[in-house]
Amino acid sequence: MSVSCRLAIAGALAAAGCSSMLEVPVDTPLQSKLDVSGFRRILIAGFVTDLEDSDVDLSAETSRLLQNQLRSNTQLQVLEPDRPPLQTALETALEKIGEGGSYSKDEKDQFRLEADRLLQDPEFWRKMGEEYQQPLIVAGKLDFESQNRSGFQPDERVVRTSTGQPSLVRGSRFLERKGFVLSADFFFIDSKTGELLHKERFSEEVLYAEDQRISPLSSYFELMDRLLPNFLGVLTPQRIRGTRVLLR
Amino acid sequence: MRTLVTLFFLASGAALRAEDSSARQIDFGLKVAQKGLWQEARFRFERATQADPQNAAAQNNLAVALEQMGDFAGARKAYDKALELKPDDAYIQQNYDLFREADDKRNRKNKRKRPQP
């Protein structure tokens, strides 16, 4: 029997006025994935994104959002460079690859390879560390795209038979839906050594009916809102909250 | 024959007293748990299990108190014992399932290598 099923049974018993039980909230600690006690500062260095034109400036929006969250949820001093330093390095790499505007597939592949090389280059991060007084660096790769998720979905309907009896009819129905997917690879880098301390991949998806007018930016924030607790869980202890039943 | 009857009544009286003592400890434990005084609740539930080791409610409550206080190994042991005593109790099973879900999350995190800063 699944947990949700058991919860439903327990809920039904409680609703029936079962006085032999008492539901209590529990709150247990969950350690952070990284021990960041050796760092006083944190720098969001920027993110690698696709070269496609996008409705959302992913790197800038994500850097700003993470800075705000880190300021309110950690003890670390959040550095705020005028421009994310990884972005400057990526633009230099892009200038070498070709003219601005549209890029060929080969140029995009070349950019991706160069971006990957930068993300894994300890020397690059160590130099950045010297410049910013050796913070913990967060960088990574981001991808945000819309997807058409229209298709047939299982459907159940109750209909009346000729004798007036209700009958369950199973079938399928075409649903027009669109979705947005946000994928993020976060790199946590020790800028004293330039070494990668931890890497975390997140992926979130949201679906809407075709007639819902949701802007990509709203979707992006909805998905980031889901992703943020997991991101913060890498750096700060979190709590697992729930309820348990005490018995008489 | 009279000795046997006396022994029977003495034994059942002791059992009743144990059950009564266990129930009283549980009642008090519930009151303090509701106020968030988990240290005291844990003590009461422990006393309840000592007074009546066959009391599944006491084992369940002790497990919840231990879980709340971060003693996850102790909580697992107490949940196991509670389920051993009452395998069909939906509440205990529900608590145990939720505990395991949370414990799995914790273990997944702890398994990751913690780097030296």
C-alpha cells in the first residue's frame, strides 16, 4: 500500500473522530551537501547558455535570483560584480568563433566545447579567485526551452446507458498542451585551488493548457521557485518537515 | 489450588498495573509532545515501553520522539518493534513509511563525499 493511500486511510480514521491518535508536526534536520565553513564569500560567476535567441536572459536572471536567495538564506557575503565574470570570458571566446548574430551548427558546437573547457579549467577559476578574494564560486550551464506536449491522454467518463444505469467509459482525448523545461548544471568551485567541489544537476518541467497565456519569464520563475530549495540545500542545512501520529 | 488462584490474581494484577502505568506515561507524553517538549516526551514514552514492552503505541510514540530529536537509528529500531507488535496498524505503518522516506533523503545526502574546504 502506498504512503498516500495510507495517509488517506489515516485521514479518514481521524475524520471519523478517532480519539486514540494525535497528529503532531515533526521537523528534522537535513545536512547541507557541501561544507562551506571554509568560505566567507560566494560569487555567482555566470552561466553558459545556448546561443539561440531567448525570451529570457537566463544567465542574468539566474545570477540575480541566486544572489538574492543566497543573501537571505546563507551567512556568506554575496559578491556582486558589475558583470558575471564567466560571461566576459565566454564573450571573448565567442568573438574568436565568429560574427555576432546567427551561428552555424559548427560554431555552436565549438562554443559549447570552449564553454565546457572553461568550466573545467582550474587555472581559470583560480585566477578569478585571486581577483575576488577567493570566494566559493557558483557557475554552470542552463537550458530553458518550450515544448509542445499536445497528445492523447487517457480519459474516463461516466455515461448513462439506455436503461439509465451509470457506466464508466474509458477512452482517450487529444489535449493541446505546451510546456517549459528548465535544466541546470550547477558547478561549485573552490577558487583557492580552482577545483570543482560539487556538481549538481536539476531539471524541472511545467505544463500548461494551450489556452493559458503564460509568458516564458513567468514559467522560468515558477520553475526556479521549485529548484531553489534544492540549490540552497547544497550550501545550507535544510529541514524536513512532516507530520507523525502519536497513539494513545 | 488456593496458591494457584492467588498467583493468578497477583500476576494479572501486576500486568494491569503495568498497563495502567504505561497508559499514564503515554498520556503525559502526549501532553508534553503537543507542547513541543520532546525531551520530556521521549522520557515518558521510554518509561511506557519499560512498563509494558508489549505496548505498540508506546513503541510508536518513542520512535516519533526519537526521530524528532535526530536519533534516526533509535527511531528505526522503535518503529520496527512497534510494527512487530502490531503489524496491521495503519498509523504505525504510515509513520514508518514517512520516516523511511525522510531517512532515505538524509542517507542520500550523507553518502556524497564531503570535501575539505
